[in-house]
Amino acid sequence: MNEYDSNRILDMTKNIGYILTKNISEADCYVLNTCHIREKATDKVYHDIGRLKKKFKNMKKPILLVAGCVAQAEGEELLKREKYIDGIIGPQSYHQINKVIKNLERNNKKINSTEFEVIEKFDHLNLTKNESSKISSFITIQEGCDKFCKFCVVPYTRGPEHSRSFLDIVQETKQLVDNGAKEIILLGQNVNAYNFENKKLSDLIYKLNSLNGLERIRYTTSHPKDVTQDLMGTYKDCDKLMPLMHLPVQSGSTKILKSMNRNHTREEYIDIIEQLKKKRKSIMFSSDFIIGYPGEDSKDFDETISLMKEIKFINSYSFTYSPRPGTPAADLKLIDDNIAKERLSIFQEIAKNIKKNYRKNLINKKVKVLFENKLKDDSKYFGRDEYFNSVVVDSSINLVGKTIDVGIEKINHNTLFGKVILKERKEFAA
């Protein structure tokens, strides 16, 4: 979501004469867009600012804005602690960035803009054309979260759930497709909670599935409680919806899930998986895990491992628990740090092997790849298959924007390597 927000900030600032530069030394305004999900996010802000101060030591400093969730959570403290910062813009008020910049150009008074203005923000964004179209493009359709998982800072930095206009999303998608996008990734902190005037995520997927020129639809991130029957049905009915669902579970232990306030059990999560498999046999899953959550004992950890082995997530993101200030879990007693780190190491090794075996089975198999760009090596092209695996091939012809069958020849931990399959001759070709 940060990438989408950053691109929309760029779209808006073009209206007051700003353009993107890759040379920091040329910058008149520097926007540091931040995330607050993981620990040490605030420390990273100060580190990045330190590098900027060093860069502009003997030059006129640019206007420095800190945006995003760290800005929302730490706004006043950031301004007090670091005098180099000129302004703070929260994730729900970045549509005000042009006004903030113009005010700062006129005077040196520091600005803190961290109001929760989601409706106003979405309305404002609709007036600014999305010019960040790529082969695979993002669209934010929902922000905020009402689930209040005890470890999560999102409800406090992004506010309550709010959905964007159905018609505005469709219109922006059409604009992106007209500009060359082939794949749309729908974004939200709890994306499957989307609900605008009784239009749900399933309605949006059905609509986008009918658009000419759009080839692929994805969405992230989901909450198990909002995986409804109508959403499940899209996997049966919508061929453009990719057969990979990212469905964070966080723990395989019902006890820990209850402590986290996840509002679902291990058994309910598995049932969702099984129901989705009945809708589309080819569907696969990725997930998020928090290892070493307060109260997690060896039995709880074993249940997390067993869930990983049972579902065989083809990708997973796992971290040891880190308390986020202001969340209910921040006051809970932490388990021993060495134990948490040891469990994470064990879990990640198992996850790595599952991923490795899955990828090994792709060797000599055919996958359908949407190519997004050419690599620095003139003959190599990068794309992703239906399961979001990175794929690289050699080709003498331009593959960008094309969806082509690829025969996989070898793999590494992050990438599949193969050759384009010529349909006429049913063989691998360079």
C-alpha cells in the first residue's frame, strides 16, 4: 500500500510543479513515506534523516516531510526530536500534501497534518488522475481496520474501516488498463471487508473480471473473518482472479488466536481453506505468522508448525513478536527472546523447505507468465506466474505486457528460470 500511496503523492505534487528525481542532491522536497507495522520503524526514520542531513550538509536543505503510519503514530514526538523535519502527514491526510508544501514554501512554521479524513481523501484522489500505470498496478479500495487484533497498530494509525466508491475504483481501473496495465492488485488493510453501498469485494471482482484488456486480478491483505461465501464463489466464476490467496493466520494455536483477538479458531481457518479448494482445485495460499507471541508455549508453537505443514503455504512471512506502543498486547509479558528467536529459526527452516519442494516440482512444468519489464541484461525479461512467483527468461523479442507459457528449467530461492514455449511447435525456444 505504501507504494500506491507514494505514487499518488507524486501524481498530486505534479499539479504544483514538482517532478520525480532520482538524484537526491537535486531535490527541493523530500517525502519519507513510512510503515509502522514492524518494530524499529521509528528508528529507521531517524536513520534515513541522518543520511539526508549528511547529504545536504553544505547545501540548502529540501523541504522534508515524513508521511505514513510512523508520522501518524509519532507525529509530535518526531517534530520535537528532529528539528530537520518540516512537516508530518498521516496516511489519511496525504491528499493535503500540496497545501502543506505551499505553506512551507511561504514560511518555516512546522506542520502536523494527521487528521483522519478518509472520505475527503478518497474524494480528492478521484480528482487526480493515476499516472502510475504499470503492467501490474495497485489500487487502494479500502483503508483502516475494525478488527482490533491486540498486537496491531493499524486501527490506531489508519483508523476505522472505510471503503472507496465502487464506481471510482472501476473508473481508475479502466484508466490504468487504457494506459497499459494488464494486472490490478486491489489493496486494503482488510481488503475483503470492502463494502460500499452494499457492494462487496466479490461484486468488484465480478465487475473487473468483465473488463476488456484486464488479464489478472489480485487482492491483499485479507482477514479470515471476512472470507464470505460470495467471495469464495469468485474463485469458481472469475477466470481473471489469480489462484493465490494471501490469508494471514498469525498462529496455529486457537489459544493464541483467542489471546490475539483474531476472532477465529484454527479449525475455522482450516475450514475456509478447504472450502476454497472446493471452489478452485488449483488455489494455493500464503500467510503471515507471529512467532513468540506473549503466552505462546511449546504446544502452541508445535500447533503453528503443524498448520504450516498441513496447509503447505507456498510463501510465508514470519517474525518474532515485537510490541507496538499503544496496542493492548504491548502490556503483556514477553516470552524469553532467545526462545522466540530459536522458534522463528525452526519455523522459517520448515517454511523454506516447503517452499523449496513446491518450486522443485515446477521444474519441467509449464507456467503462465505475465511479463512486466526487461532486466538490465538486454536479453532477459522478468514476469510473474499465476502464483506470484518471479520468473526470468531469455528472449530475442520484446515480452513486456505479454502473457506467455514458460517451461521452467531451474530455480533458486526467489526466482524461476525457463524458456518461452512456442505454441505452434509445443517446444522450448530461446
